[in-house]
Amino acid sequence: MKLSEVNFNFAQKINKGALLTVQDSCGRINTMTVSWGGCGILWGKEVCFIYVRPTRFTYKMCEDVCDFSLSFFKEGERKDTLSFCGTKSGRDHDKIKECNLSYKTDDGYVIFDDAEITIKVRKIYSDFIKEECFIDKNLLSNYKNNDFHKVYVCEIIDIQ
Ligand SMILES: Cc1cc2nc3c(=O)[nH]c(=O)nc-3n(C[C@H](O)[C@H](O)[C@H](O)COP(=O)(O)O)c2cc1C
């Protein structure tokens, strides 16, 4: 389905946490919790915006390939999973195994059986958030370690 066809409050859902999951070019799969992001229309396409700090293990994978999935669970479900995947790194853990997340892959997209909604996305543009571009300098308090997010603008390929 398209974004315009789903009855889905993206802002409300991502604020509660979603899983950004990537299969890299070696076939390795990792997932991390994200709660910052948005969606809308850009360049005539339905897109979503994802923000990943370069310190994340997932970051290297997002740089390696173009296709990611964003998984949303039913309200109140998989809270432990979202917490684990938002505090532990794929450098040290097989988070998918440890969280008992069963999945299938579809054209490189990872789809968790327990997800209520999965958005398949393809990155089409990326750049770092830049210190000098902040108009409200108070927001720089989010970057005490200079780990400025990379923003990925991703075309929404399918929502299921
Ligand atoms: C609720 C929640 C939301 C998060 N949102 C983001 C996010 O939007 N972007 C980001 O870079 N990290 C975010 N994080 C932090 C990563 O999920 C966390 O650092 C994770 O351990 C990275 O895993 P990785 O090293 O396997 O990539 C969030 C963490 C939590 C708990």
C-alpha cells in the first residue's frame, strides 16, 4: 500500500519506537530502535526521513545498502524488544536472535512476523545534520559528542 492509502499515524507510532532493520551486502542483518523520523512528500515521491548517528553499528550498514525496513508493533507490544534494540549494539549482540524475532526476507527487506506495519524504504538522499546550520543553537545540546545524525531521505516502496 501507499502512504496515502493507509490509516496510520506515523508520528504517533514512531514516537513510541520502531525497528530500523538492514541486511547488508554480506547478508548480515541488524536492527536498532528509532523514534525520530517523519514522512511526507518530496520530489513527487512518498518518503520518510530517518536519522542515524554515525556511532551506531547500523550506520555502516545503512551506508552499505539502500534498502531498509521500518517495523512498527501494536501499541504496548514488544516493549522489551524496543528497549533492548535501543540500548544494545549489533557489534556485541545478535539482537534479532536474542529477542526471538522471527522474520522473512523479501528482496532484501526484513519483515518481522510480529510487526503490525512494515514500511519498505529505499534511500534516495542522505546528508549529515550540520552544526553551522542550526538556527536554534539550543538544539546543539543533542550533540555533546559531535555525533551529528545522518539523515536518510527514503522513498516508501511499500507499506504492509
Ligand atoms: C526509544 C529509542 C529511540 C532511539 N532512536 C534513535 C534514532 O532515531 N536514531 C539513532 O541514531 N539512535 C536511536 N536510538 C539509539 C539506538 O537505537 C541505539 O544506540 C542502538 O543500540 C544502536 O544499535 P546498533 O549499534 O546495533 O546500531 C534510540 C534508542 C531508543 C531506546
